[in-house]
Amino acid sequence: MFIRMAHLFYKPECRDNATRLFEEGVLPILGRQNGAVAAQLVGEPSGNERIAITVWEDEKTYRDFLVSEDMKSITEMFAEMYIDDRLPFGYDFPVIRERIFKSLAPTP
């Protein structure tokens, strides 16, 4: 497995729209990607800082997605919302060890 974490800073007035775009735009795009396993958007609900976490089957499927038109469209979707036009900074890591304690049903 491979994990990507993207650190995002939205303009305060864009917070609700950014969350909606993640749900309605990003999740469907990620859901159709080869190798995508899970996606989360985390942060303080009242803040403008978020971390988008995606989980991939392996590094190759993640790297393929990074250079895809779908990734480009996601970046463009949020372009006007970023503070000072700063794009998200992504961190990526291979999973070293893992144990799943409980399997959750996917959220629609």
C-alpha cells in the first residue's frame, strides 16, 4: 500500500465549497482510479486547513494517477480557493506495517 497526504489551505470563504467539491468532485474521480483504495479529508470543521489522505494499492498506481488528466482536473477544480494561490504540498509514503482492526462499510 501507498499513502499520499496533501496539506491544503483554503480561503476562509471557500471552506464549505471546498468540502462539497471534495465530496462531489474528488471522491467520484478517485473512485474510478485503478489502485485507489480510500480517501479522506480531515481538519478542524471551522478552520481553513485540511489534509487530504488517499490510500493506493501500490506506488505505481499512485504515480500513474499523479500524471493523469484526472489529477490535473482535481487541481484545477480548487485553484481559486487556495490562499495566495499556493498549491497543496503532497507527502507520499509506502506503508511499512499495517493491521486492520475493523473493516468499515464504505460511506456513500
